Amino acid sequence: MAFSGGVRRLCVKFSLVARGGYGRHYSTSACSRASFSRCRETLGTSFVSGDANSQLGVGIFLRRFSVAGSDQTNLIKQLRERTSAPIKDVKAALIDSNWDIELAQKELRKRGKVLASKKSSRTAAEGLLALAHNGSKAAVIELNCETDFVARNDIFQCLALSLAKQALLVENPSQQVSGTFHVGPESLEFHQDMTLNLEHPKINGETTVQNAITEVAAMMGENVKFRRGFVMSTSSQGVISTYLHTSPQPGLGRIAGILSLEVDDVNTQLDALQHVGSELAMHVVAAKPLFLTKEVVSSDALENEREILKSQAEASGKSQMAIEKMVEGRLRKYFEEVVLLEQKFIVNDTMNVKAVLDNLSKDVGSPVKVGSFFRMEVGEGIGRQEADASEPVAHAV
């Protein structure tokens, strides 16, 4: 309720009873073209003769309307810009804080953290992958939320990029120069003195990883979760190439492919490796390989596939020798589907990836090999148990 010129004003006239205290008996009447000062004078008539309770009641009433309507709108707009909270919550916090914007902002943060805690058990299968890369090292993390609407929010995206940059600073616990290792929230907290530096107008400064996630969850009104991360590094004689699919801005995407190429000769120019590596990283995203070579295919996966193929071949009614040949032929097809070096190269399907590396080795004058690779996609495996969440769909070392 606000008083402004040119509109009908509501003048509330209290009939305060000294014995009964304020708020027990009152009447209201609409006053057309009355100024705020006249309404105050009207209230003052009862205020002078009232007891202490009556005076307190009128004082509260006057303070409630002490902020003009235009000022209220500006405060709502400012607090909304600061916090990105829903307008309904912003207005309620300002009213409860007597239109003190600083107190209202603190109140919104308190409410948001409580709500974020309550929503932490809800499924968060949307989100983004964030990538940070410094030449010989790359880090990719998955930050989840409940809807793609929040994933498009610039605050959410800022947090994801900040987490990826933080993951890039984590050292390999095995002390190996090259390879891939898993990074979780606890790794970021431990390795960087428990601080994360955010750079966004609405949420900035140093804080812990968990506090930053909770803060963004409170602002977004959804469950926000740092699910997993991986860091890949290589020696000075190699390059790391990356590719992000469905990328809203540099460093963000929904599917990531990361691959390292290593060369024996330290004097080799790495530009040619980087070009082919970028194409191979895109290939990893499109072709979804599960293994690097046939030799690293797990015995369980191979035996399971062999049993399936044998059952299918036996249904044909052919001889045992023919069945064995059919199984071996179909196993070769299986390797072409799941083994990176055996897959047809998506840029030129007349050759496989192994042939691409052979040609590259001839061009640079030194043997080139894939050191490691992995592929990640937002939300993959959410339906499975959380114990499996740390494993990417495609991962080879």
C-alpha cells in the first residue's frame, strides 16, 4: 500500500482504546485526494490520547508506509539484480526488513541456504561440462542442476568455469607426469586452501567450494551438484587436444572429448599433432569409443560379447565350424565399434584411427601414439548408483 499524487489514497483511522491496547478495535475509511500528512494528522488525534501500546502501534503503522512507492520499486529492482531471487521472495524479504536492502539481502541468503539444503536430495541430471586447458594439462568437471533453464544462467556458468580452473591446479596424487586422474569436491577443497575465487557481479570473492555451490543453489532455487571431474596431463613431448559439443560459450558444453598425443622425438613440431589431435578429440565425442586398443578390452566384456554372438550364430542352424567363423567375424565388427584405434575415422572413413596415426608419424618423422583419452556427457549414468558416477563412459590410459 503506497501514497502517491493523482491516485486514490487510503487513510486508515484507528480508534484505539487505552485499556484494550492497539490492534483490538479499529475502523477504516477511504479518503479521496488526502495527502499523507493529513492521514498522519488524523492518526495523531488517536495517537496523542493513547497509551504506550497505542503509540507503539501507530508508530509501526507509520514506519510501514515511510518508503514511497517509487522507492519501494527501486529497492525491489536493486535487490533482484543483486541476488537473482524471485520477485515474490525479494519483496517479502524487504517488507520483513522494513525496506532495509542490506538486511533483506542477508535474510534472502539465509532462506536460500535452508531451501538449498532441503532440495539437495532431488535429482539433478541437467547441467554443463566446464573445461580448463593450459597446454600440457586439461581439466573437465560436471556441474549438475535440475533444468536446462538454470544451466543457461550466467551465474551457474561462472561457477562451472571457476570449478574447472580450480581442478586444473590439482596435482596428480600418483606423482605421474602424464595420465588421467579423478577429481572430486574434496580434492578442490584440500589442494587450494579451501578457497574458490568467483568473478561475477552478483557472486564474487573467495569462498569454499561447498559454500559457493550452496550459494548458487540458493540463488537458482534448484539442487546444484558438483558431480565429478577429471584431469589429464602429458609430458613436454606431447599435446592435449579437446573438443566440446553443444557449447554455449568457450569452455562450456554438454559433451567433452579429451585426448593426448605423444611423440618420441623431443624436437618434433607440435602444431601438426595439435591439428590431428583436435580432429581425434571430435572423433571421440562422435564415435564413443570405450577402449584404446583391442588388448585392453576387459575379459568380462569380451566374454559377454562372445556369448551373445555365439547364441545368435547358433540360431542359424549352421555347423560348429561355421558358427566359430561367424563369431570371430562379428567380434572384429565389435572391435571396430568400441576400440578407438580400430574405428573408422569420422573425418575420412576410408581409413581407421590407427592409419591416421601412422600417417601422422610419417609426417612428423617420429612415432606418434595416443597416450590417453576420455569422453564425458552431462547426466550420463545418473540412473545408476552414485558409486558409478566417478567413471566416464569412455576412458582409456
